[in-house]
Amino acid sequence: MSSNPVAETVVSLMPKAMVELTELVAFRSVADFDQFPRSESEGAARWVADALAAEGFQDVALLDTPDGTQSVYGYLPGPAGAKTVLLYAHYDVQPPLDEAAWTTPPFELTERDGRWYGRGSADCKGGVIMHLLALRALKANGGVPVHVKVIVEGSEEQGTGGLERYAEEHPGLLEADTIVIGDAGNFRVGLPTATSTLRGMTLVRVSVDTLAGNLHSGQFGGAAPDALAALIRVLDSLRAEDGSTTVEGLTADAAWEGLQYEEEQFRQDAKVLDGVELIGSGTVADRIWSRPAVTVIGIDCPPVVGATPSVQASARALISLRVPPGVDAAAATKLLQAHLEAHTPWGARVSTEQIGEGQPFRADTTSPAYQAMAAAMAVAYPGQEMQYAGQGGSIPLCNTLAALYPRAEILLIGLSEPEAQIHAVNESVSPEELERLSVAEALFLRTYAAS
């Protein structure tokens, strides 16, 4: 890689990159203003805006989005007639959790054992720096060959949808031929990976009622219908004996064709206890990237401490259903609700309410942008071929952008590989990954411009 002028430039810029990431990590930019001052997020937004302006971006703006946070926008014009590429990252971060559990302070970037530690170092302030490095490397080697739009979100971790709604209200703003979402990550350090699918999600609350009020379990138990027992039956119907998700009418046999996830590696990554089996059937990749997954994420029922010997009159649960690519989330929601109602026993009264939804996403990996990224990754990671992985979670903005710009190609890359421990204590970024992915992004922009 070192014989490539773009790569040599990125290497020379890495000390500056560390200084800049140190400055950006120092902002406690958690977009929960009950926990952290709004001024911290506003400071991070201004830092990003100043960095874009210093690189010659035009129309740099702090966008006040409907959820009360700010996203940062800038436009860097390229040659006449060039394609337009949108680069995305976010400057907001997850809360640090227990600051005392961090080996070094969460908002002080610290180099240790070949990695840089700090909240947001990988997710996703490092993504901001990655975009800057790529553009600087191109400017030093003949110029940026495309029009570049940059959008840096301020509330991605909160999921409050401010940027999605802003984009819908200003549909021309983020329009591009290709969109690079810098908020994913390689499957392993050193293994170049594009995330080509995302599962969608629906959240449904189910309530079961059987009695006018709780009853004494000795006096009435055995004949009086117990709402909590009914709810347990309902929830159990959502899984087969092996733990596979079984929502009637929802296909659950899709196969994942790309990179595979070895079971032992998954057990280690998921910290599964010794002797406990994995659930479901098919490969691990099938299960977490291509098939639906139901999770009961909350139950309202009496806590063990203070419980009385009563037959319960009412109980409710919150159910998350991850929706695989190729399935409409609204249709999956209807199937889930119908299943819950059909499997409620004893004529108990049941009601369901949807409280959240996001569509799944699948990229066209045969498109010119993916071919250009594969070629760029092969140079940035000598001897490696770009792999395609799925992601079990959702990035709602992807679906918003895909709906607004159906002809745009969307690629997901980034710094959040497993060792980064994003969202946990001691989050870190690999500077080698930052260097290589910055080279890959620069070479991608050059290759894509010529395609």
C-alpha cells in the first residue's frame, strides 16, 4: 500500500488525524440533554462545520432538525459534469455508561496497545475523520474528482429521527448518485467489508386482560383465567422448539450467500455461557442477517420482591421483531399482530399496538459503486478481497435515503469492527483501520468518478 501516493499522503496525515480526533472526542456530545449539556453537542457540531469550511466546503450549515438537534452539512464542488457522492457520519455518541469502568477517561482519546480509546472514537467521530482524510489525500494528489456532499448527524444514537424528517422536508439537499454511510465496520480487523443488508424492525406492545381485578390464587386459582399465564402462552408461540422465530405467514428460511460467521467465533463474540446452545437453525449468518428474529424486550407483571399470591387480571409485553431484507416491515407487523391474537388462549381479551417501525435494506452489490469500492479495498488491504456482510440491526436513515433517492447506490463501511466495543466501556478505534479505510474511500471516489 505504501507505494501508492494516496496511501503515502494518508500516512503523513495520521498524526494530525489523532490530534483532530482527540479534539472531537473531548466533546461530551450525547444527544440526551437531560444527561449532558446541549452545549457539548453544539460544540461538536461547530467543530465539524469549521473543519468542513477549512477544507473549502461551500454552503456549510448547522441544520436545526425537528428533534431539537443539529446536523452539519457542506458541499464541495467537483469538476463540471462529475457525479455527486454523499458522505455520512454522526458526531453524537452513546453515553459513557460507568465512567469508573473505563481504563482511561471516556472523553480523552488515549493511545494504548496500538489502539486509540475514547467514546465515539469508532462510532462515529472516527468516521468524520475518515471522510476528511480521504478528501485531503485526493486534494494532495490531483484533486477531488466528484462533487461531494457531507452530512454529519447529531442524534443518530438517540433514534429520534431528526435528520430523517429534515431530509424528507428538504428532498433535494442530500440527493446524490452514491451515498457512503461511514457508520458500519469490517467483519474483523484487516478484513475489508461492505455491509450490504440491514434488517428492519417493528415494535409491538401486546396486552392481555382476563379479569376485572386480581384474585386470591388459593380461593380462585385453577379455574380463574390468569392473564400472565395467557401472555406466557402467547409469547412462547413465537418460537419453535429450537428457538427459531415462528410468526405465522412470515418466511423464515432465507439463506445468507456472503461472508459466513463461524459458530465458535459467534459464541465468543456474543459471550454465550458454557453449555448453553445457540438458538435457531441454518448458519449463524442466516439467522442474524437473513431471517426474522423476535425478542421479548419487556414484560409488565408483578416483580418477585413484594409479590402476593394472586391470579393476575392483566399483563403486557413489548416485542421487537427484526425484519429480514425483502420483507415489508408493515406487512410483517400485521402478521405479528394477527399471530398474537390467534394464539391468545382461553378467549382472553388481547390488544396489540405498534409503537415503532423501520424498513430493512438491501444493496445492489453488482452496481458500479460496489465494483469501485471492491477495487479500492483491494489496494488499501493488499492480498484481501472485499467481503459482503449483513447487519442484524437497523440504520433508519438508510431507508429514508433509499426511499428519497431510489436510483442512488448506498454503501456502508466504517470503523466499528468487533474489537472496537462500540456502545460499551473502553470503546476504541484501530488507527490502522482508520488509515486503510481512508485510503480505500479516496481510491473509491477516484475509481467511481472514472466508471
